[in-house]
Amino acid sequence: MTARVLDGTAIARAIRAEVATEVARLASSGRKPGLAAVLVGEDPASAVYVRSKGKACEEAGMHSVTLRLPAAATEAELLETVDRLNADPQIHGILVQLPLPKHINSEKVLRRIDPAKDVDGFHPLNVGKLVVGDKTAFRPATPYGVQQMLIRSGVETKGAHAVIVGRSNIVGRPMANLLIQQGPGGDATVTVCHSRTRDLPSVTRSADILIAAIGKPEFVTADMVRPGVVVIDVGINRVDDASRPKGYRLVGDVAYGPVSEIAAAITPVPGGVGPMTIAMLLQNTLQAMQQAALD
């Protein structure tokens, strides 16, 4: 068996086109969704990601603002920046790029963002809304993207046993909350695994849908999956590879080659979950503007 490849790039392109169509419709009446990204310091990976978000916004016809603060910026300066964006009527979505410098309390900053503009879905109010199934919640972009991949790829979640490897607040926990909700992309029976899980391979082998989000390169091996499973690889890791021009290659949390010979479907790295994250961030920003118009 060779797994069907779930093309996140193509699915994300379709979602971004849908968002752009709706943004164009809104623009005809003088309205435009606005997204602000705040970057503190010069972390190269964060800078690339923020540039990608800005480019995606512009391509969708959205208003995009990127605010860059030096690494030495104080917590008070960052909080003041967030307050300004909270009060700006042209900004409907705010994201503060993580990680932040160690002298800044990330939790305090994320809680300072207006929940109505929290398009990352990290504010406790949005986390609570997600748990209880409130449709106005902003769903964190990566798990939201995974859910949309499953729906748009025709993967049935209803009644399926979904096993998630990793319990982070960014992916694992919100992923579980999305999969147990009623409706499309939900109604699954969910098991969340972590570093304390006993006999992890026996748990992962029971999965109909296996979602790896543990941050360890090629952690999920062929002996940990059963034939016919759908594998979603959220991880993206650099591993040294002297044969590559850059001296490294990107791999996921799943040993792609061996597992793809067993699974029914699998996401590649790169080109799987990654493109979906930005697409769903745009969707959340559009949702934020639509909900603001109803207030």
C-alpha cells in the first residue's frame, strides 16, 4: 500500500481564494479586514513567518500591518503596542509572534489582546468558547487547518478513533477540542498522548486518524501505525544533512517513507499542514471583522 498524499498547499490555496472572494465583496462596500502582526526581536524563523503572513494578507486584499520592536523592548512597551492595536478600528485581528524574549511574560501579553481580535485563538476566553462549542470562538490556526484538511480530503471523522501525540496549548489540546465537537470534522473519539503515556505504540496503533504534534523529528515510526490509518504530521524539524546545499533538510514528526507504505493517507513535510496555518489565520481575520460588524 502506498498512502494518498494530502496536499495542504492545494487545499490552502482554495481556502485563500474563498477568503479573497469574500474580502473583495466586502471591499465593494468600503470595508476591509485588517490583520496586525507584532514581532519582537530578530528571530529568523519568526521574521520569515511574519513576512509570509503579510504577503498572504495582501494577496487576499486585506489590510496588513507589521510592527517590529527591538529585542530589548520592555514588556510595558509591548503591552502599549497591543493596547493601540486593540483600539484601532482598522485592525480586526492581532497576533503577537512567539517566542518572545525571555524578559517578557508571554501569557500576560496574550491575555492583553482583545478576545474579539485574538485570531490566534490563545486568549482564555476563546479557549473556553472552543471547549463549549461556541461558534464565535477563534480556533487556533494549525488545528483548525488540520480539521479543514480532513473535511476537504473526504476523511470521515464521525465515530473514528483519533489519536493525538502531543498536548500543547497550540496544537494538541485545541485539536482534541475540535475533533470532539458535533458536526463536520468532529464527532470523533479522541485520545491525547504525551510523555507520560504508557506503551505509546499500542495506543497509536489503535488510531483511525493519527495526528503527530510532538516536535521530535521522525518520532512516529512504521511499527507505531496500523495499515489504513490516516496520518497528519504537524511537525517541522531541521535535521543535519551534509548532502543538502543548506546543510540540513526538513522532516516532520513522522518517518514519512516507511509510514507512507502502511498508511491510507498522509501529509508531507513540507507542503502539508504548514500552508494551512496561514490560510486559517486569514479565515479567522475575516471572521473577526464579520463578528465585529454584528456588535
